[in-house]
Amino acid sequence: MPTITVVVADSDKRRLSACMSLLRSTRGIKVVATGRSVREAVETTRHQPQIFLLDLKMTRTNDAPAIPLIRTKSPKTQIILLTGNASGARVLNGIAQGARGYLDAKMLRRFLTKAIRAVAAGESWVSRAMVGKLIETHFLPRQAFDVPIGTNVIRAPIMTVVFDPTLVTVLSGTNLMAAEPAKAPAAATAPAAAHYTTADTEIGDLLDDPAAKAILDKHIPGMTDNDQVEMARGMTLKAIQQYSPDAITDKVLADIDADFQKIPAKSK
């Protein structure tokens, strides 16, 4: 497996040292440069790293807009923001500029290498709440609002999702966080056919079916055309309703479900 090259740019000396300490002995990951300022960060792009760990504070300095410069000088580099007590709005702004995800400083020891590997593999490292905000900000007509940054991690088929430990949620048919012991597999049965629903069908399945996608375009104009919708493939329409209840009302969901009934049932 090829080595993942990493740059760490952080104005926080202690956090920079922590990242270096965690990555120095990690097999398959190599830190090729470090930086303590925006200028130094931009200069390290000459190494063309796969992953760039960037202090969120550097995106708000007066020196230069760090993320656009880094992306321009090293287009294939994926950026992960290093955050402290940052609001969801600030993180969202960084992601809007092109960062692939973020990691709270308190979670470095537990998740730093996982986040690097996930993003290097083409996934995103963002919170479930942040996914909702991205959906809302980019293609739903409501103002973004601050949310607490999550603390636990699971991997969904399309993205890696961080979410608050008090939530128990299913992001795909194979990913369930629960306190129950594993159950013995049930005997194999023939797959049953079922209609799509806004409560149970993942958005990814709807996007992949032209008939279902057309229904989404009819009831939520602009949703399927935005690139950010790919980050919500593992969620359902009902799940994202909480992030934009004015746009995705109960009536909208009911109308979508009614139209789904007109599509031939699919085998699960």
C-alpha cells in the first residue's frame, strides 16, 4: 500500500507536536513538512502532499486565504481542518472553501490516523450534524446555524461520519450503533419487493434511480444538482428534514411518498 504523505500546518505549537508524535511512528503515513503560519503552510505545497492538516484559525488570518491558495498550488491535496472550540459555522465555512473534513483537537489521539486514511481514500470526515448543514446551506433555502461538533465515529458506505454519542442512528443497512449483542444470522429468504419511502430509503438509492431522482427534482428543486448531496447518500429524506423543516415539510414528504408508490416496487 502506497505511503500517505502529510503536511501539518498549525499555529498551536502543542497541537502540532501532538500530531507529529502520533504520526511519526504510524506505518503507511509520512509527514513531509510542517508549518506555523499561512505563509509557511502555502510554501509546503511544493511537496504536493496527499493530506494537509490545517489549523482552522489559519483560514481567518489577514495574511492570505489559506485554503484556496493550498488548493490552487496543490490541486490533488485533501485538507482536514484541525479545530478547537470552533463553532459549526466556522467549520462549515472552511468546508465551503474546499476542506474535506475536520477533526477536533480533543480527538486527535483517537481518530487522527483514521481520519487521514479515510480522506486519502476519498471519503469525508464530517459530523452528521455538519452533513445536514451542508445540505441546508448549499441547496435548501434556510440559514445555517451553529451546532456542537460530534465526538464518535462510524463509517458509512460513502463517507465517514462523526456524531454525538447520545444519538443512536442508522446511516446504512449495515451500520447500526446499539448496545445490543450481535444476533445469530437469520435463515436466508428470498428478498422482498418494496416501494421507496422517505423514512427508510437512503438518498443514495434514490439518486441512482432515474425515476426516483425525477421525483426529488419535482418536490425539492435543486437538491440533486448540488455536489454536496453526495455526502448525504447514507441518510434518508426524513433524517435530513430536521435540518430544513421549512423546505422539507411533512406534506412534501407525504407527496414524495405518494409518487414513490407509482414506481414499481424494488427487491431489497
